[in-house]
Amino acid sequence: MVQGVYFRQEVLRQPASSDNIMILLTGATGFIGGLVLKELSKKNVRIRCLVRKTVDSKNPNISYVTGDVLDPESLVKATQGVDTVYYFIHMMGKQKEQEKFDILDRRAITSMVKACKINGVKRIIHLTGMSDPREKLSHHLASRKEVEEIIRSSGINYTIFRASVIIGRGGAAFEILDTAVRRVPIIPVFNWANTRVQPIFIGDVIRYLVECLDKKETLNKCYDIGCSEVFTYEELMREYARELGYNRIFIHIPGSWHWLSSLVLGKMSSVNSNVVYWLIESLGNNMVCEANDLKKIFGFEPISFGESISLIIENN
Ligand SMILES: NC(=O)c1ccc[n+]([C@@H]2O[C@H](COP(=O)([O-])OP(=O)(O)OC[C@H]3O[C@@H](n4cnc5c(N)ncnc54)[C@H](OP(=O)(O)O)[C@@H]3O)[C@@H](O)[C@H]2O)c1
């Protein structure tokens, strides 16, 4: 009987195509990479994390290798024996070379692609920012687009997800939204008030990033990901204030004044002030999803903005 039950479970378990593969995870100390690591560690895969400072691991399936995406040699070492690279890097927070973050991001991904080719890496999985190709893009979004294009034209298989505001504690855009709504009773809205955005809950982002490992249909595809609702930035702030039970007054001010709002929010929020500056500069770009077949492939749809906020409030 016991043997029968055991046998049945063995037969039912579908071997995943990712079973026992070696993954190189970049950005493991960051918002997205940290959560992807947590989920990947539940799967039957070996994970090597590329980090700038040494970390000890107690999990035999997780190892850490020190390196830097700006050091090509360390990337060649890190990608040895690797099947799939998760690429979760951006350089917007760098203090001294702030204006050149796009140059650094270009250098980093170019070196990563080279290293992947040297070591025969089969796939790169990447999360980037959503943008509308018909618009003039902000510095941040233009740089994100360039990184995406370098991956797409590398000749290596890829899966790329593009998100707008990710709703989750620790996410830069969410922390800025949270600071503005919680701490500013009279909220000035500038010329980005009517820019449209389609947010997504962090749990759904991580599901796409981890589950795509076993979904061959996602090879060489790019997907915009978001919940089913589209908001203007003003509506997003009003809705968040409502969910929190805060009464907020919104005043419209012409112009962008992004340097001023980023100065204030950079001081008030936990987010690196350079990152705040470049994200606020991006508020003029619409971030609305192109239609896709993700529901058919993954069997779920992202939860609504209201549900995301309720989950965050519950877990606070
Ligand atoms: N957060 C969002 O709301 C959001 C929305 C849309 C798209 N995305 C995309 O998601 C990806 C990851 O973003 P994130 O929010 O997780 O960023 P994050 O929290 O700032 O993490 C960035 C990671 O990059 C690492 N890194 C930076 N420079 C490095 C270098 N020279 N060598 C090695 N590692 C380096 C950092 O490591 P250290 O700890 O050593 O600094 C950190 O682990 C990005 O491609 C971003 O465009 C994020």
C-alpha cells in the first residue's frame, strides 16, 4: 500500500525541463533578484549568485561567486557550466558616474553576452521597464530598451518581461509612491498627472520569472506584464490613498519640476536619490501593456491593484 502510494506520486510528478540545471543569478542582493532566489531555491535547480561582496550559503544548491558585471573576466568565470542567466542589473544608483549609467549598463550587458557565448549559455531571462516605442523615452527607459535590444540581438535564447510600477515593499517605484501618499498631505501633481500606467503585483512578477524556466513557448519572446487595469499616475495615487484610508488633496501644477520633486522625495524615501531622480524623469512615458498570450501559457492572470495593496497592508 505504502509502496503503491509512493509509486503513484513518482508517476504523477512531471520531470521539469529545468531539473538540475545550473543557473547564474545576477542582482541576488536586489529587490527582484532576492525574491527570485527565494522561489528558485524551492525548485530542483542549482543556483550560482553573482555578488559584489562575499556571502556564505547554507543551502547546498545555492552558491555565491564574487564578481562585477563591469569586470568581464569575472563574468567569464561566473558563467562556466551555466545553462540560464537571470539578468537583474541596473546602474542608476551609481553616485559618481550618474550621468553615464547608460554607458555602464551597455558595457555590463555586452560583457555578459560575450561571457555567455564563450561558455555556451543557452538562455538569458531578463526583467526590464515597459515603454511605448512611439514615444521619446526618458534616459532610464531608453537605457533599459538598449539593454533589451542587446540581449535580443545576441543570438542567445531569451525571455524578457517588461513591467511598469511593481507593487511590493522594497521596489523603488512603489516606495516612492508610498512615501508621496503617506507623508505628503497636499500632493502636487505635475505634467505627468495623465500619463498612463498598468501596475503589477510583485508576486505575479516573480511567478512569471520563475515559471518561465519550464515554458518553452516563452523562448525568444518579450512580454509586457501588468494587471488588467490602466490608471493615470494621479488616479494611482488617489486609489492608493483611498486603500490606505487617507484623505489627500491633489493640486495641479504646470511643468514637470522633476528635479524638485526628486530632491524632496529622494530625501524622504528609502530609495537611492539618484534612482528617484531617473524614475521621476520617466513619469512622462506611458506604460501600458501590449496584448499577449500569457494567460494561456501560465494559467493565471495578475491580481488587481486593489488586491495587491490589500496584500501589502496585511503583510506590513
Ligand atoms: N523595481 C521595479 O519596480 C522594477 C520595475 C520594472 C523593471 N525592473 C527591472 O528589474 C531589474 C532589477 O531591478 P531591481 O528593482 O531588483 O533593482 P535593485 O533592487 O536596485 O537591484 C540591483 C541589483 O544589481 C546589482 N548590481 C548593480 N551594479 C552591479 C555590478 N556592477 N555588478 C554586479 N551587480 C551589480 C546590485 O548589487 P549590489 O547589492 O552589489 O549593489 C543589486 O543586486 C532591472 O532590470 C529593472 O529595470 C524593476
